[in-house]
Amino acid sequence: MRPSFFLPSVLSGTLNPLLTESTQPTQATQSSVLSPQSFFSRLLSLCCVIYALGLIVYGLLRLLTGDTLNLIRILDSFAQLLMLPALVLLPLTLLLRLWRVAVLLTPIVIACVVLYGGLFLPRVAAQGDPDLTILTYNIHGGNPAFDAITQTIRSADADVVVIQEFWPNAQRVLSQDLAQDYPYTLFHPHIDANLTSRLGLAVFSRYPLLNDRYAIYSMESSKVSFQIDVNGRRVTIYDVHLANPLLAADFDPKAHGEGITGLLDLLAHESTPLIVAGDFNMTDISVDYGRMSAKLTDSFRESGSGFGFTFPSWSPLGARIDYVFHSSGVRSIKTEVLSSSGNSDHYPVRAELMIDQVAVTPSP
């Protein structure tokens, strides 16, 4: 049997119809060298088929196994980016009349539209003036650009600022630079054996801070919780930093799930309106995001727009891994990703919130 021009013969019977469907070559052209246009069409078809089949297999495994496989957890971190090429490839394959390839790409485009299309449509947000504005900001441990960090925080003009990756030198500088703006503070700086500060947390507030509690989960995730009175209404706020599934000890992505479990256990005992903000190190397609959003509302989904990439700041494409969640009794008016990172690898997220007059107990 004559081998395929592009693929091993074992695959030619399966994929060659996909790679050649757009042309009807004559006997003369079959014996001649491929034209540049035909070569491009076949090469594009091959790349699209491999790309689409790979994502379809990932999607099927995701549906069948959830996130029990480490590979699936890792791919969840990039799923948003992995779907974006299909938005360009589908129109291109239709233009070139690569119909069967287009059929393979269509489920990916549909999934992308279902998951993110609503974020690009006009929406009616809660009406009224915000009772509270909160900023969550991973300043990037060791970042020496304190002037840029200070300017980023001041320009946000938030009532409460929750910070992740906070270390002793940051406390020394920022506590002085922001003293006039935020008279109430909580500092839990941290440096581990590897001289990283990913577990350090801090809070800057215009409201007095009550009942603060700091904890570390399995040496991979940290949180500090506190309460404030907003116009006579008690609100509980959590500043959290969850384990990075790609950097967890022994390359164990399940460390992130353990952090979410520990956090949800704590939240189940809260009786006031809740705001939970920070660097969650998860995309909104992950199983752990589903666990959080089943109990709390994602402010960006409620009142934000666009993809809302927050990481990495040096790339126009990335992932949304920084969030402001809230419980019943709280509504978001506007949520946005700021355009200035203050030399951090994360963009801050700012949310304007309304607190209902009657406190509603969050779901257990």
C-alpha cells in the first residue's frame, strides 16, 4: 500500500479525508507537486485535527473523571487559553471549505461561547451607591517596586485592601506609605525556608478590624479572616491565598483542593454576610471553582465584563485566578481588573459591593 504523503499509513485511512476534503484534484495534479495553497490547507487541517481531538479527549476525560487525574487538574489551569484558538480556526476552516475539520472545532467554540459569551454582553447590575469597595492584590513576593505598589493601591481608592504574598520588608515600607490612607491594618508577613512569601497576608482598611484569625493549610494555603461594621452591619471578610497546583509540594495538584476544602469548612460556620477575596490559583473552569461558586457568588461573573485575565500581568493572554466572592446579603455593582499591576505578576481586582439591610446566613 502506498504511504500517505503526510501521515503514517496506519492513520491515512482515518485522517486523510479530513486533510483533503476541500480539493478535488485531477489525475494530473495528483502526480504533480502540491501547490502552496494545497500544502497550507493540508497542514492547517492536520494541526486543527490534532488540536481539536486533543481538546475533545480532555473534555471527555473531564466529564468522566472530574479532577481525579493530576493531568486534568493541570490542564484546567490552561483550559481558557486552550479554547481561544478555536475562535480563529473555525472561521478559517469554513473559509477554506474544510467542512469536516470545522465540525471537529465546533464543540470547542460552543463550549467557549457558553462559558464566556455572557461576559461580553450588556448586563443590568445592582443599582445604587456601593456600601463597600474592596481590592484584592497579590503584590508578588519580593517585588521591590513599593512606589508602584503604593500608587496602584491609592488609585483604586478601595475601603478595604487585602494583599497576598506579603513579607517583612513590605510591611516595613507599606505600613508607612499607606498610614494616612488606611489607619487600620493587619499584618501576617511570611518567609519560608525557600525564602518565598506566598503565605504572607496583609489588610489595609478604613474600617476598624475585629476578630482577626490567621491560619495556614498544609503549608500550602493561607487565610486571614476579620470583621468590619459597615453602616451598622457586621460583615466577615476573608483574605486568602490558595496553593498553586503547578508548584505544590511533590508536584501534587491535590494540595489546592485541600485548601478549598479547609476554606469551605470555615465558611460553613460563618453567620454574617461574607466576602472572600484573594489569589485562588484556579480558573473558572476548574472543579475547585465549581465548589466555591456553589456556595458563593463570583463578583466578576455578576458585574464584570470580558475575560478578566489577572495573571500573568506581562502577557495579553492569561487566566483569571484572582477573585472576589460574596454570600447572600451582598451584591456587586461593579467588578473590574485594574490596568496597573505595580510591577507584580498579578493584576488587582476591585469590586464595589452593596450590603443588604438584613443579614442573610450563607449556605452551609
